[in-house]
Amino acid sequence: MRGWIYRFVSIVGERHPHGVTYDFVHELKRNPRVLEILGDGRQRKSYMYVGDCIEGIMCGYERGSERINIFNLGLEETVEVDRVAEIVVEEMGLKDVEFRHTGGDRGWVGDAPLVLLDVSRIKSLGWRPRLSVEEGIRRTARWLLDNPGYYGE
């Protein structure tokens, strides 16, 4: 018997009904002048595009040779939550949006101020993400804006 275990960073992409990009798009649709950001906005996260995640899973499955294969999937880059907000604002074509922070180095109880996994093991099998953190967030925001009825809006 063989097994595969994966640990993921936050996943972004089409049809993703929650997460920071989803929340920011929907908050800005309601009020395009002010965006509340949990924490201080300096939390650093590594968001991975769903297509890259699927390719990483398949790479580990096809090339992992251990009885129990354990892989972290993510990118070797992070982005601040404030930058995610800026990207969403840019994709929505908004100007002069006020960012209001709730304070603290964590967005919510249990949040981590830094999320960055060591992905050297999956990379040693030849896997590389195709999209940067920022491009994955942009694609997610664009999809949400192009498909407003998808979540019953």
C-alpha cells in the first residue's frame, strides 16, 4: 500500500467561493470606496493558482517513489494582503479606495502573519508553478468579475 499526503498554501482560481480575493471583490462591489482589511495588511501569504496545484498533485503522484509520499505545494514567493487588495482594486478599475485595517499582525484568530512552505521536495521531482502569486490573484479576480451570477448574486 502506498500513500500521498499534500500540504497546500491558500489556493486561488476560478469557481473559488471564499478566500481573500473573493472577499475583497464582493466587499468592493458593495462599497467601491472603502475596503476593510483584517489585521494590519502586512500579513504575507503564498497563494497558488488551482491549475498549478492540480499539476503539483499529479507530479507527486506520478513521480513520488516512496511508500508514503509527503509534499508541500506552494510558491517560493509571498504577497502582502494589502497588495492583494491593490490588485483587486486595479482589476476592478477603481480609484481612491480607502483601506481600513482592523489592526494586529493577524487577520483572525488562528491566522498566521506568514505562510510560506518549503517546496523543495516537490521541485526535486521537476514540478514548477506556471503562475506567480500575483497573476493567480489577478486571474481569480477577473473570473469573479466576469461571472457575477455564478454564486447566486
